[in-house]
Amino acid sequence: MPISDAESRIMELLWQESPRSAEDLAAILLKTQDWQPGTVKALLNRMLRKRAIAATRDGRRFLYRPLLAREAYLTEASTALLDRLFDGRLAPLVAHFARHRRLGRRDLAELKRLIKEMDDDDA
């Protein structure tokens, strides 16, 4: 299911802690995104229709929790990015970032470790 950038901001908050009310989410997002409660409620309604989240009545309010797992979202979003910009190939993506962003020692070590694991799995 496609999740917009705006919706992903709400999802991140729900993945961190849930359930949360629309008011709680709006209070957080007002500080970081300058979003009004109406914007947050509209996004929550869109996400309910997509079945990315669920709502449970709690007195006069609703509490929201994610149905979409963060790992599933990351897989879908990263695959879409890779397909759209790099013809589905990982090496050009890594090369692009290596040219345009300095890779620190930790990044290089992790990439080397991942490549070694992949080589070991193929052997």
C-alpha cells in the first residue's frame, strides 16, 4: 500500500509508541511540522481507508495503532525507490551515495561486512 511522505510521519510516531490519540499526534506534529489538528485527522482518515492503521474507541476519542509493519513499509518504499531511480539495481544506488555523501568509517565497515556475508552465503 502506498504511504505518502506526510502519512509516513504519522506512521513513525505510531511505530514508536501506540496506541495514540489524534490529539497526541497533532500536539507532536504541531511542533515539528506545524500541522493543525484537522490535517492530522484527515491523514489518519486516509490511512484508515488504506488499512495502514486501526482505530479503537476510547470514550469520546479514538486511539490509533499501526497495522502496517515498519519493516514491510521500508521494504516497499526502498524497492520502489530502487526500481524508479536505479532500474532495480543496488550497486548504482550505493555508488551514487558514495559520490555525493561522504561515507564514514562505520558505513564502510558495515558495507564490507554485508558484502562478506553475501559472499559467504553464495559459497
